[in-house]
Amino acid sequence: MTGAIYISPDGTTAIYLLSAVCFVLALKALSSPKNARYGNLVGVAGMVVAVAVSFLVQDPGHDWIIGAGMGLGAIVAVPTARLVPMTGMPQLVAIFNGVGGGAAAVISLTEYLHDLPTGVPAQKGVEVLFALAVGCISFSGSAFAFAKLQEIMTGRPVMYPGQQVVNGILGVAVVTLGVIIVVTPHLGPILALALVALALGVGVVLPVGGADTPVLISLLNSCTGLAVAADGFVLDNMILVVAGTLVGASGALLTKLMSDAMGRSLPNIILGGFGGAPAAGAEVGPAEGRTVRSGDATDIGTLLAYSRKVLIVPGYGLAVAQAQHVAVELARVLEGRGVEVAYAIHPVAGRMPGHMNVLLAEADAPYEDLKEMEQANDEFPSTDVALVVGANDVVNPAARDNPGSPIYGMPILNVDEASNVVFLKRSLRPGFSGVDNALLYDPKTILLFGDAKESLTKLVAAVKAA
Amino acid sequence: MILDAIDLVVVFALAVFLGFEVISKVPSILHTPLMSGSNAIHGIILVGAMVIASEAQGALQMSLGFVAVFLATLNIVGGVVVTDRMLDMFKGRQPAGRRKDGKDGPTTSAAQGQSEPGP
């Protein structure tokens, strides 16, 4: 290769090593709350180094293509990533992961086209096909995960009879086409393989729904990492192998950690059906002769104002209503009256793990007041009021008590152990999982219907007046 | 490149262990930022996209090269910006009062020290 400047292949590899070290340090830093911000910066540094050296050593003839592609990419990506509200973050991760998978697929396909006239050796063929298949699965899977989270299509699991058989057939078809292509390199079968892999990606994502979707995105993230690593083998490029493998391996572990945090096994998630198929005892209609107690803001405000200890339990409803600032204001007003206030954070409240921490931190809630699940569960028995703001599944006692419930086994916040439970909810509709919550009908529960932000604003006024 | 396939296999195998090891102690609140951060890192596929774009022969390969560079840039830039926005929410939290992963006991005093008097 004759680049803009000459860097020997050894030199290039040495610089790639520097960049690889940056990626390892970035992942390490991103796993600790104290250094997470440095992690992202170190990752960027590694990226800049690797991209710059690659740009300098390559044939500059087509630099205009690269410049145009990068320019357009940046113009599209920056505003999208900046302007989408925090509630849309899981979707954004999904879509930016999907395009990475798409790029990996396009690269392997193009390299195949490039080599086809001179013949493609079997080993390279296998590498190309792996990158193409996994990249396509990641692309279409992420696109559908995006559509689910963005509510372009239903967020619930989509199931049909024989679904696993169909997915199995698609999987076998990918492998079979792969073997055919390696034996007799042709363009037709490779395009067919890409299409089947795209269909398989959709097939894998359809039955996964509800709160499982972020775990699925993590799995697809890991897949994209592997596709990138495979492209590294295709192009004999060390940095792609290192970075892709790091993401593939850490992504796989992270996927497991995320599903563990929800008390769900990974096969369980992939096979899907969460909250879709009515499991035994799950389909108790909300209006089955049970009554709920709904209160008005003045009553609840008074209850809060004369409590000793209040735990605020935020959920997705708080995120949707962008109510985090009002929630923190309510906490301050209560604290001003001598009430002890803290926030009980379920690790998967909202639609991504850590969602609530992010929102409350944005609203300047003191870090010390954010109680993790175990800590909060120690405190509920001595809590006067558990104020549940737009959360449902993560406080549903069925996860603890009802083995027939689809969410059985998920660790929950034991709000039912508090003396009083106040739910701020838009309606009696069940949560993201589609599972009804018996706690809503408990005599010690009071409901305040309405948008979380409006309800909290009313409560702030009521507490001030009390 | 001067690497043989076997060198890459060695690199691959070591990177698998490193990938597992390096994030094994992540607390749950950082699951999503970590996912987003590693999402940005696989945007390094841009390097591969640049290689195929620079070697492209004919309009088809050049178009595919352009598409690959475009998609990979979306991955990098989008991934980094989203991660940055997520992590932005963690910054500037009273560094003095921060304890290990919030694993402190009841923090009544800290909570009240932080609160503003009600109007």
C-alpha cells in the first residue's frame, strides 16, 4: 500500500496496539462509576488513533469516497444522538448497533466481490460468510428492536405457531448456503445467504418483548462485535480482531449479567414470550370485582407531609412524563419539613438498566439518596409511604409470590412492606410486561391517576399547603 | 499487514479472555452506559470500511464502500455521543460524599445536608 505518508506494516501494528490498549482501558473504566466518563474519552482516543493511521497508510485515490461517507455519517449521527430525549436512549443504542452490523456485512460482501474474479480461498470464504451472516442478523435484529422500542410496532412479543421451527429452518439455511458458497463461490447464493440472515435476525427478535428488549440489544451488540472481529480476519486487520472480540466477549458477559439482574435466564429470553402467552394465573382481568382506592392530591400530600420516612420508587412513567425534576422538588419540599426521603432504584426500572439513576442524576438528586434494590428493601418495613411513580412490574409482588406469573423470580422492590403505598399511574393498565399487579387492589394502596409530572406538581403544592 | 492468520487467532483467543475479565465487576447501574460504550467501540469497523473503500474497483464496489463508511461512521459517532450523554448524567455529583457504589448505610444526615429548606 502506498499511503499519504509511509508507515511500515510493523509501525502500523504498533500503533494499532496502542489503540487496542485504549479500548481495554475504556471498557475497564466504563465498568466503574468513578471512571466511566474517562472510559468513553479513552475509547474515542483509541478510535481516532486507529482511524487516522489507517487513513494515512491507505491508497489516497478514493479518499473522497471516505470523506463523503464520514461527513454524511457525522452530519446524520450527531443531531440524532444529541436531540433524542433520554427516554429514547435504548432505541438509539439499538439503531447505532444495527448500523455497525450493517457495515460489517457490507464490508465482507464487498471484499468478496473484490476477490471473486481471482477466486476466493475456502478459509477466507468462511470468514466472509461468518461476518456477513452475523452482521445481517445484527442489522435486521437491531432494526426491529428499534421499531419495538420506538413503538412503530408492538413492543409485546410476537408469537406464532411453529416459530422456533421456522427460526431453526432459517438457521440451517444460512449454514447450508454457507457450505455451498465455500465449495463453489458464486454471487447468487451469497446474496441469498444475506437475505436469509436478515430474515433470521427478524425471526430472533420478534418473540422477545417487554423488559427483555434491552437484554436482546446487548446480545446483538455482542454479535456485531463478533462480526467486526470476523471482518478483521477477512481483511487481516489486527485492530478489528482485537476491538471486535473485546466487544463480542464483554458483550456476551454483559448480556448474562443483565439477564441475571432481571432474574431471567438467557435462553428463556431468546425463546421469548415474556408477557405474551397467558401463563397460568397471569390473566386475572383488572376489573374482576376488585376495587381500587383512588385518592386526591390533597389527601396524599397530607399523608406524605406527616410521614417520617418516604421512599420514592421511580419507573418508566417518570421517564415518559419527564417528571424527574418535579420528583426531586417534592423530595426537597418534604425534607424541608423534616421528612426523611430517599429513592428506591430497581436496577431495571424503566426500559434500560440504570435508566432511573441517569434521570434522577440529571435532576440533581443527591447520589447518596439513590438506594439500590437490596438497600431499599431493608428500609421498606420502616417506611411510612412508598411513593411509586410510574413503576409497576418492578414492584409487583407476583414476581415474589406467584410461581405462575411470567415475571416470577424477578427480584423486586418490596414496596408492599411499607405502611402505605401510593401509586401515581396514568391508568389501571398493566405494566410493560403485561402482567397485572395485585398490589394495586391492596387496602393500604392509594392511587392517584394522571400524568406523573402533573400528579407530582399537585403533590408538591399539597405538601406545601399541609 | 504482516500478520499471519495464526497470529490473529492468538490475538482473538486472548481478547476473548480479556473481554470477559475486564468488565466482570460492573455494577448494574452502569450496564446500559457500558453497553453503549462498547457499541461505540465496535464502530472501529470504520477502519475496515476505509480499507474496502480505498481498494474498491468499479462503481458497485465504490458505492458499497461509501455505504460501509457511512454506516460505520454512524456507529462510531452515534455510539460515542449517546454514551457521553448517558455518562453526563453521572458527573458532578458531590465527589466528596460519594462512597463506593452507594453501598453506604442510611444517609439521613447526607440527605438533609443536601436538601434545601422548603419555602
